[in-house]
Amino acid sequence: MQEMLEEYTNQSLSEFDLSGCLKETIEIIRRYQIYLPSKVAMLLKVLIMLEGTSHQLDPRFSLAELIRPFGQRAMKRQLSPKRLARRAKANLEQWQRLMEILPHDAADILHKLKKGEFDVHLEHRKLDHVVNRLVIGILTAALFVGSSLMLSLKVIPSVYDVSVAGAAGCLVSILLGIRLLRAVHQSGDVTTK
């Protein structure tokens, strides 16, 4: 982004290549897999289409010059004293609320620490499935390794010199592994590229 900004910020409006700038922005977004809000992505697509169409109709047309007044108005609105005052007032109110409750909460925490009653409640969300899959994966791997050892050591009982327990364990572990992979794929936890 810094390289792109250095390239385009020093250009005058007459030589500014909006189409090139937009295309480079899209390339950076794709290369680094940046997720944009859908409205922003749509705006970029529309600007690229407008720039291309306008150059076909009139090569001297500059979309950047057309957009400039709107950008200036937007900047004036963002930096208007009225808007800045509202933001400052909202921040001040939040700090005021914090200062009102902070001494009481801090005293309460210190009191609980002194009495040894301070505890932290952690809440996990959607970890049950992850933990269950992890446990099943570890057990499946352990079953496969153990069964493979039984096969290689030809643990009896055996049929045609193949360990029955080892073969059964390998078969069960393979089936469990396939089931686990299917469950992960269906839940969308893993994306394939």
C-alpha cells in the first residue's frame, strides 16, 4: 500500500490514472486476501467500469476530476467542527461514565482479592465440536498406529499370516478417519484451495 500511495499521491489531477490506481488496489486486495464490505467492493467495481467506459467515449474525460468535488465535500463533512465536537462530546461522556464506575469496581476487585474470592469466568464458544474432533482424531491415529504394529508383528490370531486384530483395527481407524474428514468438510471448518 505504501508503494502504491507513493506512486499516486504525488501526481497532479490531470495526470492521475484512476483506472491504474483502482486496478492496483484490486490486485493488492486479491494478493493479500483482504475482505472488503460488499458496498466498498461494489463501489470499486463500478468505478473501474465507469473509468473504462468513459475513456472509450472520450479519451480526455477524467473520472478523478469529476469525483474530486464529492471527495472534498465528504472530507469537509468528516472534519467539520460540528461533527468533531459531537465525537469529542461522546468520548467525554464515555470517559465520564468510566470514571464514575472505575473506583467502585477497582475497590470491589481488590476486596475480593484480599478475601481470596476473586475468580475469572471464561466462556468458550463452539469449542465442544473442536475438542470432540481433536479427541477422535488422536484416538483414530493411536488406533491406526497400534493396529499397524500388530500387523507388522503378526500378532495372533492370524489368517493367511495377517493379524486379525491388526487388520480389524486398521479398518476401523480408516473408517473413523474418513468419517472425521467428512464431518469437517461438511461443517465448512476447512477450506480447500
